[in-house]
Amino acid sequence: MTDPNKKQIILAAYVGGVNEHTLWEAPGAGSQIEFDTFRHVAQTAERGKFDYFFLAEGLAVRQHGDDFFDHDIVGRPDTLPVLASIAAVTEHIGLVGTINSTFNEPFELAREFASLDHLSGGRAGWNVVTSFDAFTGANFRKGGYLDRDQRYQRAEETVRTVKELWDSWPEDAIVADKASGTFIRDASVGAFEHHGQQFDISGRFTVPRSPQGRPVIVQAGVSPDGRNFAAANADLIFSPFRDREAAAAFHADINKRVVKWGRQRGDVKIVPSVNFVLADSTAEAREKEAEIRQQTFTPKTVRVLAEQIWNRDLSDFDLESEIPPVEPDLESGRFVNGRTYHTDRNTDVAQLREYSQAHGGLGLRDVFIATRGRSDFVGTPAEVAQALDDFVQEDASDGFVVGNSVVPSGLDEFVDSVVPLLQERGSLREDYDGTTLRSNLGIPVPERGSTTPAIYA
Amino acid sequence: MADHRIIVAAALDGAGWHPAAWREPSSQPDRLYSPDYWLDRVREAEEGGLDFVTFEDNFALQSSDRRGPDTATDEVRGRLDARLIASRVAPVTDHIGLIPVVNTTLTEPFHVSKAIATLDFTSSGRAGVQARVASRAEEYSHIGRHDAPTVDSSSSGPAELSVTEVGAKFEQAAEEVDAIRRLWDSWEDDAEIRDVATDRFIDADKLHTIDFEASTFSIRGPSITPRSPQGQPVVAALAHAGTPYRFAARATDLVFVTPTADNAAEILSAVRTAEAEVRREGDELKVIADLVVLLDASDSNGTEVGGADPNSTGPDESAAVRLERLDSLGRPLAEATEARIVVGSASEVADVVEELAAAGYDGVRLRPGVLTDDLPLIANQLAPELRDRGLTRSTYPQDASLRELVGLPAAPPSRYAGETGQNSPAPASAL
């Protein structure tokens, strides 16, 4: 039974891929491209009453120097066609896809997500990301023309414009009265006009208002600009904060900003991406988790991760035994392409050296194994259920995006063993109560025509 | 008996191709945006053993005026993205090919390529794409930023693109389809190796940048999506004149044309001329005649089912009477379509199909006048009639891909197979 005094945990399922956290070598690892993989994860998540199935996007095969990545999973299907296909084999679960706002125009984004919302009966969500790199831009006619400091301006105007398009058809635009012969109420339905700094478009939108009116907007910014953007525009934040203290600080900060931008506390839900490892005993789970990290950091993975940090070729160094005694290259273009790098290279290298020195001169691989890729929730199903529940009840987040190192079967044990315990704790629904993603998430339905404040006036 | 088997397809759009189709008793105008409506239609076509269905799409809202938006309120308006409709029905259908219309002028080739490759995965090898050149000014004003063509001041309306500019867009379209096809080839079939011993998920030598330099754009590649079951999904286009025929001859596998009762041979020969002009290599274009059809609700012997009151509406009304009645409701069908209208019994329509086959056409794409009436009649009456005449196969071959259904060589090899070390250096990104 759901407990009215407890926050309900939002759960999303994430199909891993294209990073070292997914172990394609593991026994039971399935295809990363065949539809059965996506169907399995989505149906498993729906069995566990998850709120949504989440799919990321790929727009370029990553490169490392002049070579394509070959050690991690390479290749993905297109996000929205997969979600539309998943809609055919599920009934309730939300379908959220990442689509880059830099390489799509508002008209395309609005029609695609409104179409997905129709085709799924109101289950669509858009994870808005921005990109500005020439490497990805080379795959597109328009190229990577966007200045980095313009990306949130563009993202904000994109989201605003997309919402205008979604709102261009009134709910009652379609009359479809056979007797009188009136199909649409009047000849202006769908009319739109947007004359902004980024977009100058007008005409008539082609997709009638969808079941949710506005599909759910998901965003993942951590910079001050990103936080303001999300607080003003998003329904849900895909957060990188998995550590409880940092997550709670982020949760509090976002809710403060949400109120500042004229919305209600709790209007924007925050869900960090987390991994889990389950076993019958705590010790066994920890052992399993350590083993996953050993498997994760293959020599090649270590080298590519290191070269991403150092931004240079490190093939002359033995990363098993040392931390490369060279400084990162801060001058050249990116050595590893197709992957974002947010933090400061000098600081990252200094931290690795410090850790190595403090632990008897560990080699880089062992430092990675000790410090990176740790699973967040490790233990018995009861321990994991309690930890997840505490995390949410103590306002470190509103739920989780759950991934696993084994695709597609990794989610099965979570749904079989942890979900029932969360339901027993009264923190997870026994069945879907709403019909749309918005209603299942418990977020407000924005009125048609309502606007959000402009951050960039 | 005909001497060769032909392709039979259906074109799906809204409530059907008659502007008043949505007002028929069988029509479901409030369900035109619901997934089950589309699934029902595709399953009907599949029950009839059709080779494929196409899904219409356009970046401009439907209009009775070719030159721009209209003020009509009595016709269906609004559509869903065709790629996504096709994707929505893919996992819950089994045999039939799925060909969405995609605006290749205004959609990035990289996006088109991965969307159709993904449809090929979710449909297990039944994907195609009908490449559409954006020809209406509103399509450009909806997207913005693009090199919107200027408007031809000599044309009678405010928003029609000039012939020269449409010509340039067709030139560009051939390059866009070329880029899409190259991206489909940018992964060789067996690029994924999952070799644990060498810690390699892929054989990087089997991925290729395409480094495609077109006249107005360039695309590096490779695709993000691995090579799909068909390798090269089927590419089609609708064409009405020399310029689009040449585009089809350069870029597509199938071409939909609109012969009248009198010029079928002439149009076929114009397509063949276009193929010679562009020096097409490989397989000839499959030339498919578009027909708008309204069928009598009668059995295959032409006997009226359930009496023949010419004034009754409903399933026993003759197609000719039905057309007349629908035409009286608003814009008549003849003003709404450029394709030949064929009205009559299954046997009469089959005669037209057989004539086209005898004239050398590879098949027909039927545009049902009313989707909820004429598509079931196509499936239940016309299709068996065509089978009986030996024009079509009796059942779907096991696990046939769309390429196989339409008679194209299955699984063509990647054009890049065997090339190594051809990749361009990565363009530098800022730190």
C-alpha cells in the first residue's frame, strides 16, 4: 500500500551503453542494438511499476586520437523510433528520450515529441541536452556552429518555442462533426509565430494537441545557468549527484530556485542516475561490486579514460604501475572526442596523484578501480530498499534513474527483489494510478499558453 | 495469366484520399491521431498480403491550395510524424513493409539515416523511406534558418516555389539520399565482434567515415547506428515530371508515378529516359503506378452484395454512387488528387492493374478513397482477385525483408567493405 505520509519514489530505467559501466563481456550481456533488448528492459521496468523508460542519444561514434573507440560499446539505435516502438509493447510506462536541441529545430522537436505523445497515449518526455562541439557538428549539414556560452540561451529559446508550438492547437480544435462537415473549429488552428534571437519562424503547426498537452521536460544541468534553466523550464532533473550530502544540497538549491522562478516547491522532480549491486549477503554484494570494478577497468578503458583527462597520447606509460608523470595538454583540441569533459584537467590529475601517493604509490588502474565506477547501492535487497527509501524520504532526491552493468537482464533482479520491498514500505505504487507520464510523476499539467520566466532577458 | 508478379502497396493518409472520407459512417475522424487507428489500418493491409504501406507526411499543414495555407475547416488537418507511426506499428506487425514519407530537404541526413535504420531493426528488415522534397514555402518558414528559396513572383499565388528553385532542391535531394545511403553503409555487416581476448567490441576497421562533400553541405560519419538488417532499406519517391524522374533515377529504388488512362506507356518511357540521362547503374527503377481507388462492395465475381439500391449509403452502395455522394459534400476527389481515379468492382480495378502490368509497370500503389471502407475491400476482394490472376504471390515468403518483397537483391554489401585506413582525422573541438 502506498503510504500517504511518505514521498513516492520515482523510478526510471536506463539502458546502459557506450560507456565503461556496461559490461558487454559479462555472461548474459545481450545485444545493444536489437529491439528485444529495449523491449526487455522496458517491460521489466513496467512490471516494476517504474515511471519511465529512459533512452540516451548518440550523434557521433567516439574517437580517441584518430581511432574509433573499440573497447566500449559502440553504436546505438535512434532514440525516438525506439521509444515509439516501445509504446507498442508497453501500456503505462513513460517514454523519455534525449534529443539534442542543437541539431534539431523547434518545429521538428515539437512535432516529434507531440507525435510520440499521441502514439503512446500521453507517455512522452524530452530530455533536453545541448551540444556545441565541432566533432559532432561534422555529422550535420549545419555543423557545430554554436558558441559554448550561447548554448543555454539557445536551449531556453528552443524549449520556449517548442512549448508555443505544442500550445498552438487548442484542446477542442478538432470538432470532427460528420453531420455538419466541420473538422476543425476554425482555419487558424495551429497558427504560430515566433520571432526571437535564435529562431524566426511562423506558420501553422501540423500536430494536434497531444494527450499531455506538453510532454514532460527533463534537463540535466549542474552549472548555475543549468540550474536556473531547469528550475524555470523543466519538470524533472536528471541529476549527477549520487552522494547523499551533495544530492541533498542540490535538491535544496533547486527547490529554492524553483520558488524563485515563480513555481511551487516540488514542481520539479530530481532523479540521480544510480547503479546497484544485489546479493544474498552484504559481504557477497561488496565482493560482487569490487569484481565489477575490476572488470570495468580493462587496460584499454584505463588508457582511454586517462587520455581523456590528460588530453594526450599516453601509450608510452605503464598505467598498471604508475600515474603518468606528464602534465595534461591544455592547449590542443580534444584528444578524446564525442564525450564531454566538464572538470579541470590539472585538478583531476592532482587528485589522482594524491590518491596514489596516499595509498603506497598505486598505479592509475588501481586508483581508478578504487575511486571510480563505484555502485551506489550495494547490499541485500532489504538493505538496498531501505537505502533508496531513506535517500528519497530525506530529500536527497525524488527518485532514481536505475542502471545496471548487465544489459538487458540486470534490471530483472531489482524488479523481482527490491521493488516488492519498496512497495511494502509504502514508497512505491502497487499499480499505475494515472494514465499519463505527468500524472504518474505527480507533476502539474501546465495550462495552455502559460509561460515561464525568461532567464536571459 | 500475367507473365510476372507485381508489387501491390497501399498509401495511408488521414481518413483516406477523398477530402470527405472522414465523414463516412465507417470513418473514425476522432481517432486519426491514435496509435490503434494506424495499427488497424496496417494490419488490414497485411491481411491482404500487400507488399508495403506508405505513411504520408509533410512539414506544411494539409491545404486544398498547392500554393499555401487555405481556410478550409471541412477537411482533415493535422498529422503525426510518419517515421514514428511506422515505428509504432513495427513491432506488432509481421510481414508488411513500412515506408514513411520523410522530408529529406529539411531533415538532417544523419537523422533520416539513423531513424530508418532503427525502423529496420524494430521491424526486422521491413523499413523503407519515401524521400520528399520540400516544395511549399510554409515548410521553410516553419523551420527557419534554412536557405528558404525565394518565391516565384510570376506564379499565380504568393507561396509557390519557382520551377528553378524546386529543380535545385531535387538536385540537392539526390545528394541527401546519397549521404543517407552512405551512412547506412558506414558500418560493415559484421563490425560488431565482441572479442573479449583483445578487448574489442567492434572491429574499428569496419567502420568508415563517409566524408561526403555535396554541393551545399558536408557530412563526416560514420553513422551512430550499426548496419541494419537490410543494409540498405528501400528508398522511394513520388514523381510527376522530368526533374523528379531524374532525381528518382539517381537516388531511389522505387518511383511512384501518376499515369492517366491514356499516358501509361509515355510516362514509363519518360522514366526510362531519365534513367538513361543520369546513367543509372545497377537495377532498373521499379516503376509503380499510383491509383486512387474506390471499390464496390461486391464479391470477386462482380455480384452485388446485399442488393443494389443506388441511393443507399453504406457498404452495399456502388463505388460510383459513393464517389458521387462524397464529391457532393465539398471538394471533389478529382480536384484533390493528381493520380488516376479508378472506381468499380474488384474485377474492374484488377483489369486496370493488369493493364499496367502488361504495359511494363512493376506494380501499383493504391490510395484508398476511404481508408476504413476501401482498404478492407482492397485486402478482402481486390487482393484475392489479383492473386487468382497470378499477378501477386499467394502468401508472404517466410521472414522476407522489404527488399525481397519488392524484388531487390537482398542484403547488398557495404560499398566500403574491405577499405581500411580511409578515415579522415577528427575535426578539432575546443577543450
